Amino acid sequence: MMRKKTIFTIDIYEKYNFLNDTEIDKIINSINPNDLGHYDYFTGNHKTTYVNMSDNAYILDHHKDIEDKIMNEVYLPNQRMQDSWINIQGEGSTLKYHKHPGSIISGIVVLKADEHSSKLVFKNPSTEETKEMTLTTGLLLMWPSYLMHGSGDSVNKSKDRAVLSFNTWEK
Ligand SMILES: [Fe+2]
């Protein structure tokens, strides 16, 4: 069940076990190692498909079934999937605070996380108050794209913390 959660008066949405292990393996096995590169939003050991997809495709272009499944859960009308990519973080890495300008809804599907994984931390746009989300494998999280997020004070301590990220745009 998709659950609405209100943080700093802003609604975000979460669904646990949104993807099963078979769906997650299919996505992870489709990653071409040549597509993995580095991105400024991280510190430490990380890889992302954000910069490098060889055919200029986004990861969900290769997984239309998963894209449809996500779009079925999107909480605003007239949205379409825009960009999607995978981030893999190793031990000692962090994600700097950032937002996704130009998009409407941003989200993640957690492909691999455990109790040692860094958190996803949201920041209140007016007070700088923060709200920490613990990631579990299979979790779908969605929020308005203007909302700042990163790993806050948490440092990733799991071997492979893998997350599929996406943005929607208005149709
Ligand atoms: Fe992000």
C-alpha cells in the first residue's frame, strides 16, 4: 500500500516491498559496467549511470514494465517518466544535499540496502530542519522535486548501496 507521510507540511509517499527480488535482479543485471561513472553529488566510493548511458537511454527505457509500475503509483495527474538512473555507493561515501530543478516528482526505488546503508535525509526548505528516512530493499519513495535531500550526517557503511532514481515531468 502506498502511504502518505507528511514532513515539514510537505507530503511524500512511500511503499515498502514495491519491487521483489526477481525484479531487482533483472534491473541490476542490466547495468552495463561501461555506463558507470562518477558524479559531483557524491563524495567517496560511488558509481552512477547518470552521466554515461552508452545509447543515451535512461535505465527505465530498458525496463518498461517497471516504469509502468512506478507511473501507476505517481501521486499527481499528467506526469510522464523523464530521466532515470542508478547510483551505487560503497563504504565511506555520502550524497550531498541537492534537489532536481525542472522536475515535478522525484523518487527512488531501493535496489539494495541494509542496516549499514546511509539514510536519505530531507531538509525543510524554510527552517533547515531535517528528516531521516531509513532505506530498505524494495522501497519506493516519492517527493516533490523542489525538496532538498542527501545523506545528511550519515555515511554509507554498506558495500553496495544501490538505488534507482527518477524524475517525472508534466505531460
Ligand atoms: Fe536526488
